[in-house]
Amino acid sequence: MIRERHLLGPGPSNPYPEATRALAEPLLGHLDPEFLRIMDETCDMLREAWGTSNARTLPLSATGSAGMEAAFVNTVHPGDVVVVAVNGLFGQRMTDVAARCGAEVVAVDHDWGQPVDVDRVLSAHPSPAIIAAVHAETSTGVRSDIAALGAGKGDALLLTDAVTSIGGIELRADDWGVDIGYAGTQKCLGVAPGLAPFTINDRAFDRRVETPRSWYLDLGMLGGYVGEAGGRAQRTYHHTAPTAMVASLHAGLTRILDEGLEAVWARHQAVGDSLQAGLEEMGLELFAAEGHRLPDLTTVRVPEGVDSAAVRRELLERHGIEIGAGAGAYATSVWRIGLMGHNARPDAALLVLAALEDVLGRS
Ligand SMILES: *Cc1c(COP(=O)(O)O)cnc(C)c1O
């Protein structure tokens, strides 16, 4: 088992014990029939986690950022108008990735801490090829309304970042009209970092770039892992699948689906609510707009005169708790506290509140 330390930062969270144990199992070869079974089951479980019936749903062998890259590089044709909702670091990053793919980017900027303004995004351009938004902005702790974007997208494709929402808060890709989605393993799925759960529907796949500028992330070549609806996939060699990571994701997803997706969402919500109420009782001010706060990633303002880095260091050294610094312009004025996956437990919320109270009392 990993060294006992409570990892509450927005980065790799403390994995579910099942996912950690799977990493210690003997390795399977990537063409072993047992591995192919695990991969197929993993894709089935990912469909449930995404809320999709898309045949093309799979874990890309790369981190969440590569999922972002795969989403854009396969769907942006040179000169396409891509409207990007920017309400934090990851939305900002989308504009960079889309531009590198040759998009004409229409960025719709928001104040950090605010949710995406659906009307402003939908009216930013009369006929965009793609509308892109982050469901759960990890940089600010804000949830945005993807369903409303899907309802108003018209002919555009809706591209969604679900890295910090999958396995943590309600996510219904098909019902909400998400055409292309990517996620990561290390946030609420409670698995080590390194895979990008990805989904794309037929509508988006049919419009894809025939020869994308990435060889590795060309979804047209990943057919061997994707399979055809109904039929069994022909496995052609594309790259060596990271078998240990896929087995770990399989274990993490099994853990989540055994508990039940809705129960997992409710657990994250209850734990986030109690952390946020406790922080306010301590006199701290939450950063994200009320009514749009993520339960799994809480942002809180660093009190006036308090040394942000010193508090984070004390938390780690005295209590074994890691919280995140703020992102971008809020690096030293906001803290980010993740209670995701295995850490979304009432005792973890109490622990972080008590530790913060102790450290702030000393400073
Ligand atoms: C963490 C994160 C990413 C990037 O994922 P990596 O696995 O770090 O590459 C992208 N988008 C959001 C919203 C994230 O929180």
C-alpha cells in the first residue's frame, strides 16, 4: 500500500484501495485474452460513468491533457470556428489547443469563480463548428451547466472536459448532448493518473478530420480498441496498452458502480457541503460563486495577512494533509481543497477542518 498520507490537493487524489491493489497484481500482456476482457469491461463501465451509449468510449493511454488534445485534433478542421467558454485555467488551455489545431477561436471570457454564462456562449457566433466548455473547473471550483449548452448548441458539436466531474458529480453525456468528452483517472475516479477516459458519438466521428496532425491520438486508428457496435473488435497493434493502469481503472470503476453512481455523487455532495459549511463557520470565505460550487473541489480565500505557502507546508508536515495552491492570478490568494473519490468521506472533511483550524490558530 502507499505511504499513509492524505492527499487532498487537486492533483492525484488518494486512490480507492481497490485501484491501488490492482496495480500490485502480476502484469498481463497487452494481447492476453484476460487483458482484452478487462479492457472490454472497462469500456462498458466507462459508458456508464459517462452516461453514454457511444461505441467509441475508451481509456486513451495518456493523461487528461492528452484527452483534451485528442478531442480537438480529431475534430477541428483548419479555419473552423470554435467557441470556447473560458472561466478558468482549463478553459484557457482549450483556446491554446484549439488554436494550434488551426481553429478560429472565439473565446468567451468570464471572471474566475463564475460559472459559464450559457446565453453569452451560445450567442458568441452564429454558426460555430464546435462549442467547448469545462464541466468542472478545477482551477476555480465551479460547476457549469453543460445540459443547457447542449440544448442550445444547434448544429455545432459540443466538446466537454469532464476531468473533475466523472465519478464525482452528475454527468449524463447523452442526455445533455455532449458529442465529444474527455476525462482523467486521478480526480474523482480515484485511480492513479495516466489514462484519459474518452467518448465520441457518431455525429462527431463522422465529421472528424481524416488525417489529424497527431499520429498517436488519431481516433481513426484506434479502431482496434474501439470495436463496432454489436460485433467483436479486431485487435490490431497500435501501441502497447498500459495494462496495469487499465486494470487499476477497471478496479476503480467496479468499486464506484458497486456503490452506485448516484450514491457516489450524493456522497461527494454531502462531504463537500459539510467541508464548505465548516470553512464558513471558521470565518473563511469561499471563492466560487454560491449555487455553482463543486462539492469535490472547494476553493477558499486565504485570509488577509496569512502566508498561503506556510499554511500549506504546515498542513503537510504536521498533519500529512496536502491542499492545493490557487491557480493563475490566485496562486497565493486562494486554496484548493479536493475531496475526491476515496477522500470524499466525512472523516476526511473533519480532518481537514481540524487541521486547518490548528494551523491557522498558530499562524
Ligand atoms: C486535471 C485536469 C486536466 C488535465 O489532466 P492531466 O491528467 O493533468 O493531464 C484537464 N482538465 C481539468 C478540468 C482538470 O482538472
